[in-house]
Amino acid sequence: MSADRIVAEVAKNDLPQARLGWTMALVQTLIYGTFVGTFIVSPATMTRPLAPGMAVTVGTVGGLAAILSTMVLTGLYVLLANRLTAR
């Protein structure tokens, strides 16, 4: 098998994983962009406590959600990419 043929086959097989990776990167960028954009547009919303008298703010929960979404998307990517590779 020639080197050109091997490169073409590897590139063809990596295409679904690359699309999946870029899609998930876009999703994570939108999540983080929304979080930061909310701070820029309405800082009062993000510094408001979750409930009266609580020290935990909406921004704290939003930040934790952004971090957890990164972990979930990473795990989901690994799961789906491995399934695509197994085909």
C-alpha cells in the first residue's frame, strides 16, 4: 500500500471525529460566551444572590455550570469518537 493511499484513508476515517470535535468546541464556546456576555451586559444579574440572604450568586452557579459542561462534553466526545473509530 502506498503512502499516499494510507494518508488518504486515515484522513477519510478521521473526518467524523473532526466534525464532532469542532461541533462540541462550538457548543462549549457558545456556553462560555453566554456566561461572559451576561457579565458584560448585565453584571447585576450575575452578582445577585440565588435567594435572599444567600452568599452564593448566580455568577458562581453559572461558572460551575460552564466548567461542568466542559467535563460532560469531553466525556461525550470520547464516548462518541471511540464508537466512530470502532466502526
